[in-house]
Amino acid sequence: GQQVMQIPQYQHVQEGEDFTTYCNSSTTLSNIQWYKQRPGGHPVFLIQLVKSGEVKKQKRLTFQFGEAKKNSSLHITATQTTDVGTYFCAGPGWRDNNDMRFGAGTRLTVKP
Amino acid sequence: GAVVSQHPSRVICKSGTSVKIECRSLDFQATTMFWYRQFPKQSLMLMATSNEGSKATYEQGVEKDKFLINHASLTLSTLTVTSAHPEDSSFYICSARDVGLAHYNEQFFGPGTRLTVL
């Protein structure tokens, strides 16, 4: 089935440093989504990317979708302690676009 | 808007008993709901896709007779863990997709249910 691979698994940064997590697929994705899960919480939708080469920004967060639509990245500029959590990418499953398959996630910790 | 509730939030049961978990979309209709399982510090594993008015679609390796899913209305899906065993202990999370255009593909997650089987 379709899988999305996500790296790194963990990232520990000093507050103010930048952070990036990467998501890769062996097949072309029709879309990719990003979610954030705070410790003890549930995943919260951040964004969906659909177009080849698409770049979207949400304040300090920048999301990119590769030209081949096989990879994506989430970049956080000048991390804050509120950014702590696990960031997941998710791509469509193998049946159709109805279900999404989650990457392994990148757990971000920020030292104040 | 787009709130999903899940009940109960925590449940402890004895081995061999059945546990029902409810997932409700509170302010929108959801023709499709998803059930995930999440182990500590791991990703979400899709268990099944719950479709209103029809049978659920289970992922490979997920036992249909053990994890019974019922999607009786556009706002409610239930997951019943039958004859639970300690290895079924996990965090179960549901999500729902709003049929409205404004949230075409976004999934809204419930707060999760922590199941502990003794």
C-alpha cells in the first residue's frame, strides 16, 4: 500500500532555532496533509497541499510540496516552546483519496 | 466548528469483556469516519474506514469480528472491541471528514480513548 516516510523521528532544538521535517513517498501523491499532535492531545489539521511545487505559509510555518508531488516539508522558523509536539504528514491511501496514511511523525522538543 | 467528541476518554476493563467507544461529529455531518490506533510515541495506524449506512472497510490485519464498527447516522460511529485482551490496550482515536466543501479533505480528530485491558 501507499506509504509516506517521514524523517527525522526526533528533533531537539534550542528555542529560536529553525526546524524542518521531511516527508517522502515512492509514488506520486494527489495531495499531502500536515497535522500537529501536542503531548497528550490529538492530531490537529494544519494544512493540505495539492499543487506541484506549492508553497504555503502560516506565520512561522512554511509548507512545501515537491515538483514531482512525491515529497513535502514543513519548516518552522525561530521555534518557540509552543511548537513542541509531533508533526505528522499524511498522504492518500491506496484505495482512493478517501483515507489518509500517516507518516511516522517527527517529535519536536524545544529547549527554552 | 468541526468538533468531534469521543466517549469514553478512558476505560479500564477486564480481559474478555467488550468495550464500546463512541465517536460523534457535533456540528457537522460526516459520511465517513476513520478509526485509528496509536501506540505510545508512535504514529497513527488506520484500522478501518467507517461509512454511514454501509459496512466498514477494514485495513489488512485488522480483525473485523474483533473490532466491530457501526456507523448508524451521519454524526455517530461506534467501535466495539470484543473480548478484549491486554494486547488490545492502546489509544484509539477517531476522525471525521466534513462533507461540506469548505473542509473537503481535512480530518477532524476526536480527543481519543485510552483503553487499558487488565
